[in-house]
Amino acid sequence: MQFFIDTGEIDEIRQWAGSGLLDGVTTNPSLVKKSGRDMLELIAEICSVTDTPVSAEVAALDHETMLKEAAVLADIAPNIVIKLPTTLDGLKTCNSLSQQNIKTNLTLCFSVNQALLAAKAGATYISPFVGRLDDINLDGMDLIRDIRIVFNNYNMRAKILAASIRSVNHVSESALAGADVATIPTSTFEKLVAHPLTDKGLDAFVKDWASTGQTILKG
Ligand code: G3P
């Protein structure tokens, strides 16, 4: 499974870009607002930090304007992925962009039918929002599992990008459910590697090694 980070904070992206663990970045209008930055400048800076796929979302709701905005965004860098809402206009725009070989990410996906339509429209990625389904007492992970089954049934190439990730369990469950990607808030990303037994065991190794008086590096 690929790990994307879901953020508009350039410093967080810089930190992870150098780790070798970053496979992509997703942004959305709310994350742009939170960053306090000009969107086009922010997206350009993100693309200067990483050459992995960077999702930049259109603001328009109508097909014609989405196409115009997508042209501006796609022109920023070759690794731009155009993020579109999973609406009829978003699907039409996805279809047009896929014919131009411009990568797309269909976002705000909450049903198998939406995912099917997005894949049919040629979406590169579809983003089912796990956390927001959990928020209304549904099981967001069921959606990931169901989309995986349907995409496998019809050998659909669209990648399942698990989004609205709220916990480290969402990440592992997304992998178990067969998601191709999880886009993870930085705060959750940082917790993925942590385990108290690893820390406890390493402390013991360090103490025992120190007691041997040995060194690996001589001189
Ligand atoms: O960026 C898309 C998605 O990850 C948003 O997540 O937490 O606002 O539901 P959230």
C-alpha cells in the first residue's frame, strides 16, 4: 500500500519527503485555507519539494470551469493530480482529463456506485472518505472492502485511495481491506511506527550492549 500525506503544511511535507516513506501528497480547499497560503504558490512549492503525485483540487462546481481550473493546476508541474468532486460535473471533467492523460483523483466518494462511476470515467484515484462515514455511525472500512471487490470483479484500474483517515487503525485496516493508497494526516503518520514494546525491547538491548563494554566501530 502506498502512503500519501494529507496536508497543506509545507514543513510537514519537507520532513516526510526526505524519509523515503512518502509516496504522494493530497490537499483540499480546507487544508489550503488552514495553511493560510495562496493555493497556486503552495501547490507549486509542494511540487518543488516532492516529485511524487500531488493532488490539487478544483474549486469550481461546473464542468466548463473545472476544465479551465484543471488546466491551470496541471500546468504547475508534471506530478500534479487534479482532484475533482464525485459529482456529475466532476465525472464529466474526469472523463475529459483522462482522455488528455491528465491524472485525476475523484474525492468525496461515499458509495460503491460513486466509485464505479469514477473508475468508468477514467479516474486515476478514487478517494472514499472513511472517517466521515464512521462519523455518522456507518463503517467506512466496509466501503473500502466493497469497492475492492467490485474493482477486482471488473479488473478496474482506478486506485483506491483511502481518505479521511483518523487513526493508525484506519491505516492498517485500509491495507487489510485492499486499498492501494492511504492518505494520512501527518499527526497520524508520525504514530505509525510507534510501539511501546519496541521501545521497551530497544532500551533493554541498549543497556545489555553497554554492559558488554564492546564497540562495533573500532578506533
Ligand atoms: O483530504 C481528503 C480527506 O482526507 C479529508 O479528511 O478528516 O477532513 O474527513 P477529513
